[in-house]
Amino acid sequence: MTQSNRNDDIDTPSPTKQSVFVIYHQNIQGLKGKTNEIIFSLISCAPNIICLTEHHLLNNEIDTAWLPNYKLAANYTRNSLKCGGVCIFIRDNIKFSKVDTLHYCKDRDLEIAAIKLKLEKTKVIVFCLYTAPAGNFDYFINRLDDLLHSLYSPKLKFIICGDFNINFSVMSSRKSEIEQLLLIYNLIGTVQFPT
């Protein structure tokens, strides 16, 4: 996508009019050609942050990805394999800093991007992650733990959005391992369906 694809007639409500901070996640399965679809689906909720998994873009393509009223805040694009990738878009008027996650990423096993921001008096890191169904689950769980551990502080809150490729509606060893990891960092899973 390039800025020439933008539609200036579409406007979304200002985040200052919202009483809550909205984060939207979607496994987009390819971002090319879906800008208008995303814009129209988000008009009613006007999220402050948009987390997309499986954007399928290359480095030079993700750098030109554009959504009106948002800027690309962080991303991961695959180095050697096709598809995959994660990205975070944030409202133009929200201050943030990018969190360096590249050291923890590995195509297919753990694809992750993160940003840090302050909401009222609370510092928050928002993560967007993807692991492929054929990915190495041990790598995924261990490196995610390493990353969370390296950033953890009692004064810092984590929000993790993403596609874990786990069926959260049934008990399994992978579900149990994820839940145990989340508990270490005072996190609770809110999804009770397959991702």
C-alpha cells in the first residue's frame, strides 16, 4: 500500500472523545489491498491502536503501509519465509516509543513487535505477536518468557494481542503452558476460542 491509495473522505472519531482506550487485533492474512476494508470495519470503534498479524508484507512494503489517522509504530517482517509478520498502528496524536524485540524474533516461531506508552498514570507495553501452526512451540514459549522477563517491572503493565495458534476452548499442554507463563507476569487470557 502507498499513500496514493488513501481515502481522505473517511474520518474516524477523535480518541479524545472516547472514554476508554481501544486496542484492536486482527489476523489480516495479507494487508495488501485491504486498507479500505479495515477502515470501514473500524469506523464505529475508532481504536487507538491497531495490531495486525500475518500482514504478508516485505520490509519495503510495510514501511509504506498506511491507514488514515494512524502511523506505523512497530513491526516485524519475515526475513526468509513468505507471509507472516506483525505490525502495530497507533493514532497520530498518541505519544509512544518502540520496544526493540528483534533479538527475540524468528520467522514462524515468534514474530513480535511492541510499543510502550503512558495511559494516564500507568506505563503500558502493547505487544503484537504471531506464531505459525508449524512453528517451534518451545522456542516461542521460551523466547516470549525471556522478552517479558527482560521488560518486567511492577510499575509496568503488559497487553499482549496476537495469534497464538492455540485452541483456547479446550484443555491442552500448550494452552496450559501459555496460561502458566501469563500468570508469572500477572496476565490473564481473555480469549476462550481457537486463535
